[in-house]
Amino acid sequence: MRVASLGSGSSGNALLVEAGPGRRTKLLIDAGLSGHLIISRLRRLNVHPSQLQGVLLTHEHSDHVIGLPALMTRYSVPVVADPRTYQAMKEGFASGFRGVDTGVLAPLAPGGVPEGRSVRELEAHERLLPLPVGACSSIEDIVVESFPTSHDAVSPCGYLLSAGGCRVCVVIDSGEVTPAMLAAMQQADLLILEANHDRQRLLRGPYPESLKRRILSATGHLSNDQAADAVLRTWRADGVRWLWLSHLSRTNNTPALALKSVRARLQAANANLAQIHISVSPPGMGAVWDSTLLWQSPALWEMHL
């Protein structure tokens, strides 16, 4: 499997996952960047949008779906989502989306849909592959398991993707860590986990109290400390894990703060940091994780106990 972050954070989120011979199966998880950005960043990875077998949606908020119209109408890329999420997405394109940082409706271009497209045009190109939250399906070479998260969306979810003996788990946009999330996370070789905010930075920051309460609620976003606790609860002492801290707030977190906080919590619990590779996914093009290269680099799997 090859996984690449096209963008992560409150300004937009998208991940590319590839698997199979010649990486023939190509999926996006979310399309929260502009269509232009997604297309240009895919091409930097030598991927044409028409090669995508689908876009998996975690939920309908704008920073996860805003680039879908370009992919749907130009390249007929299917959407893989819970039907409730898909319907809420269409309603959002018709009326406007709630901004992640502001908590208020962010109107789009006239008619709602970006880049001059109408909702009717989207419906004409509609290719929904229903995947209810909690269901499992095979998309070419990748087995996709959906599991519920806890966020203020109609049917939010995370994904566990399996191919070639490797597993990638994506858990972003959740106010708390649930048993279903933990069950998926503990299977991951690569865990892509939300570390949205530093609690004290959020409490002291400029947001109105209502928005602070929303972010801190059980249907809001995970803090750095919550992310670290989730990692500890799914710790595997007999293996090496790769951890990407993702969906960082531009206002209430920084990459350095997220890394420092998570590492400190792990060290305080006597976790061996030689068993985990931790990095932060940036708003721009991020890291590439390639399982085929890992097998060729034994040093990446070494544990110094």
C-alpha cells in the first residue's frame, strides 16, 4: 500500500491510498481541498483523477467534501459514503457549509456549488457506492471497513483499509474515542489520527465560548492529549507503528506542540518511542507511506527494547 497526504487541517483534508499490482487500486479519503488543488497534487504523485475508483467520505463538512464536484463532473469519480452523509453533502452544496473554525455557515458561489456547478449537474453525474457506517466492502484490491466516530455530522465515520497484509486506519473528526474506534485503531500499521487542538491553547484563545464548547464536546474534535491516550490504549508491544497526527487547528495547535504533547504523554506512560514513528500531516502535501519500501528497509522495523 502507498498512502499520501494531499492536505490536512482545518483548511481541508484529503488522503490518497493505493494498493495492488502496479498500485492499480486508487482511493481518496475525503476531498476537502479545491478541485484544482486535488488534481494538481494527485498529478505530483503521478496519478490522474480518472484513475480513482472512488472517494470515501468521513462526513459532509466542507473541509472534507468541497473538491468533490470537480472529481464527479469532470472525471465521473464515484463517491463511497453512507447514504445519509451523501444526502447531507448535497444539501450543503445547495445552501452552504459550516466552517470548521468559525462554526457558522460559509456560503459558496451563487447556487451553492463551487466552481460554477449546479446541484442538478452533480446529480446528473451521481455515482454513489453506498457504504453504511459499520459496513465492510471490497473495492478492487482494498478491503474497506467503516466504523462510527463521534462528531456533529449526520453519520460520521472512520475507515480501516486493508491490502497486501497491511492496514491503514483513518480516525479524524471525533470528540471522543469510542470502543469501535479503538478496535479499528489497534489493527493499524499506519494510524492517521486527529490531534486537533491543545486544550489550554483553545481555552485561552480567541474563539467564542459557544465554539469552544462545541470543539471540547463529545461530538467535537480530539485534543493532543486525547490522541495520545488513544494511542496508549491501542499499544502493541510486539510491533512497530507509524502515526500521523492530523487535522490540526490553525488557531489552537501547532505541529511542534502536537508532537511535544503526544511524545510527552507516551514517555510518561513508559512507552518505548523506538516502536513508533510519529509525524504531523501539514496543510500542504505531506508524507508518503509505502509498505513496499518498508519491507526493503529492515531498520524501520527494528525495536530497541
